Amino acid sequence: MEVSAVQRFVRRAPRKARLVADSVKGMKVSEALAYLEFSPKHAARDVAKAIKSAAANAEHNFNLNRDDLVLKQLLIDEGPTFRRRTSISTAPVTSRRSSKTSPMEGSS
């Protein structure tokens, strides 16, 4: 059974989050969370939050065991870009945002 969680409008550039997401793809949930806990990347915290949310959905809504869940893939998409101007320069400053979708597979 496939279970997923969506995290939107995260203030993290998608390019940086994809580096972390690709490193945990295909792992079990417990292994992925242990890997992300000690990762030096700042995006690891956001990816771990999406994984924990999907695992909680699987346990609560579908009565699946957390130890049997495997990360099928992590989709990191671009969200809206926040643009603003500074008082010193007229060049625009852009802050990129991302959306994370974490589908998992598990057996009941």
C-alpha cells in the first residue's frame, strides 16, 4: 500500500533539498531518519519532517507497521519564489521555496 505526505512552501531551495532526498531514497524509514539525524546538511531537517509525517499517516490511517515502511521516492518540486528589493541595490533578491512529497510503501 502506498502512503504519502506533502509539505508545501518550505523555505529551502529545491536544489539543496534534492541532494539530501536522493541520498535516502530506497531506505527503510528508521534507517533514513537515523541517516538524516547526523547529516550536516540543513535541508535534512525538512526532509526528515516530511518522512516522519508520512510514517505517522501510515500508522494512524492505515494501521501499517513503521518498521516495514520503505521510502519509494522523494519528490522535491519548486514552490513560489519570494522576490524583494533591497534599499542599497536595485537588483532583486530571490528566496526560493520548495514542496516535498514523500510516498512510501508498506505491507500490512
